[in-house]
Amino acid sequence: MAYVISDSCVSCGACAGECPVGAISEGDGKYQIDADACVDCGTCAETCPTGAISQ
């Protein structure tokens, strides 16, 4: 199951820079994860300063 970004995302971009497969992009008001590209590594969740990313 791919990671998801909740509405508590503050659009800081920390996760996007750390994703090893480039599955995270800026969406409308928050970042979003491409579920087809996500490899479930969890790097984004560990990097998120607000805890907005979960599986």
C-alpha cells in the first residue's frame, strides 16, 4: 500500500526532495504521492516535519 499525504501537509517540500523514486509532487494546496510510483520505503514519512504522511 502506497503512502498518502493528509490535509495537515504544510507544503514545505521536504518529502519530495527525499523520495528516491520521485513519486511526490506538488498538488493543489498540498503535496501528493503517485501510488503507482511509490515503493513503500517510508523515507517521506520519516522526513515530514508535521507527520502528515502515513501508510
